Amino acid sequence: MTIITLILALIMFVGLVVIHELGHFFAARKGGVEVEEFGLGFPPKAWGKKLSSGLLFTINWLPLGGFVRLKGEHDSARSKGSFGAASLSVKVKIMLAGVAVNLTAAYFLMTFLALVGMPKIIDDQFTVKNDTKIIRNDIFIGAVEEGSPAQRANMLERDRIISIESNGAKTWVANASELPQITKMAAGKEVSIAVVRAGKELSLKTTLRTEEEVLDSKSTNKPVGYLGVSPAEYTLLRSTWSAPVVAAGVIKQLTTQTFVGLGKAVWNIARGHGKQASEQVAGPVSIFILLKDSSAIGPQLTIMIIAIISLTLAIMNILPIPALDGGRLFVTLLYHKILKKPLSQEMEEKIHGTGFLVLLALMAVITLVDIRRL
């Protein structure tokens, strides 16, 4: 299952990169700029083929993204069909095309989810109340306390809790907030807990903690629960006519949260709090684990994560970071609108080359942080 998930995660990431680069590709062709190479991954080159149109298609060894190489892509180039010779408006359209495609992909995926059932991932997630219906509300185990009754019963993360039976009386668990009260009513007693794991229903027996044990723990730095689990709800919300509006509303919320999170990360770095900043970012390892976990819960959650990644790609590429689309756009506009001159090839290579190296180093650090979280 892990290998399959890894392959699917790689296909998903490559797919998002491909549509991003296709945005640049078609915008360049429409603007009269020649595309010399379309590459998946970053060099060194693993394989390449020159098409009849003259376009070189390559697959490269570093699966960290992709690129479109344009003729004369330096701002100072002036040969016919080159990026440098294009008008400023054409350059802006080319640089923003990838962002537009990723944003559009996220919007259509979320519209589809709103129609079939969108996972609730934000407490106050945007909905149109008179056109929203809860079609699924499952209670999963988010975490299991060490040495708890849940651990003794061999309960595992992502088990779906169905009911709890004590003294012949069965209580169905409808939402996560009910679980503490249900277990409190059976404090110190043996219970049978019905869970679903990998599609199979299991009956797990354990004896809950007593009320005295739970109350005494509250005066320590390690309070415990009767069962010893952290429950998590998985809710699907379905809309009909309002699906496009819901998609736009959720994208707005996620975009705001992303900028707030980035702001906090930058602020923590500026204050020298690198640990807090690292907790607010996720790299390829975390994304893989997230996709692996989501596939065990439901396809809608996997699609939601893909949509969020596409939205994140759009957001990151609009930021004025050298080597990314937003950085290239910012530097180009700075030189054309303020300095009133084209950006020299030497200066452009210094700015974006340095930015690219910083991004690679940052990706390496984030990946190491991901691994340490495991």
C-alpha cells in the first residue's frame, strides 16, 4: 500500500507541475514566444526527444518540479520570437499563466467536491446554509495515549469508532464531543468498543479508567481520559447549486490561512525561533504521509489535499521569491516600471540563480524537519 501511495503521490505532484508548466507553454505560444524545451523535473537530463515542431521534451533526474525553457528568456534578449523581445504585457501573462492554471485546477476540484461531498477541514468552513447537507460524519481515533485502556485494547490511529457497549447497553457515537461523556458514564467498567479498521468491523474489549484516576491526573502535567484517545471527526458537506460559490469561499479561507501561516513563520524566523517556524511548514515527506493517511479515510479527502497543494503552488508562485514566477515578475516590473530599463542577463542570472540555490537548501532543511517528525 505504501509503494502504491508513493507512486500515486508522485504522479499527483508531477501532474500538478505539468499543468502549471503547460500554462506557461500555451501563454508563450499565444504571445508569439518560441518554446525550446519542456522539462519534467530539474537537470541533469535523464531522457529527451526533439519533436517535429522543434520542441525538446525532457525528463530529468531531480523530481522537484518542472520547467519551460523559452527562446531568449532573459529580459534583455531582443531576437525575434524571444521572451525578451515580447511586450511587457505578454511577459506578465506568461509568468502568471502557471499560477492561473493551478488556481483554476484547485477551484474545479473543490467545486466537484462540493457537489459530491467536501471534507470539513476548517472549523468555520464556508457553506451556503440553505444548500448544505451533512452526508457523512465519522469519528476516527486521532491519537492513542501510551499505556491507556485504548492501547491495551489494541486500538489504532484511524480506527473508526462505531459504538461503546457496557453492561449490555450499547451507545452509538455520533460525534467526537460525545465520546468523553459516554466513556465517563462507564468509568472503571469493562466495555466493548466497535470499530471499523480497513473495512472490517472489530469488537475490542478493555476496562476504562476510573473517575478517580482521571480526576487525579488533572492536577498533573499529564491529564488522561477514561479511554485514552483523541477523537477526530471526518465530516462531508454536500451542496448543489451553490457548489461553485462554496468552492470560491473555501479557497478564500485557505488562501487567508496560508498567508497568515507564512507570516507567522517569517516572524518566528526573524525573532530567531526556528523551531516554531519549522512546525508551520511541510515538505514532501509530510505531504506523502498526509496522502497515505487520507487514502485510508476516503477519496474525497485525498482529492481535497490535491486541491490544496495546487492552491499552495499558485500562492507560492505569486510571492516575490527569486527563481519563482512571482520573483521573476517582481524583478521584471521593478526594472521596467521604476528603473525604466531591461534587466541584464548577468544580473538576472545572479538574482534567480541565488534564489534557486536558497530554495533547494530550504527544501532540504524542510525535508530533514519532516523526517525528524516521524
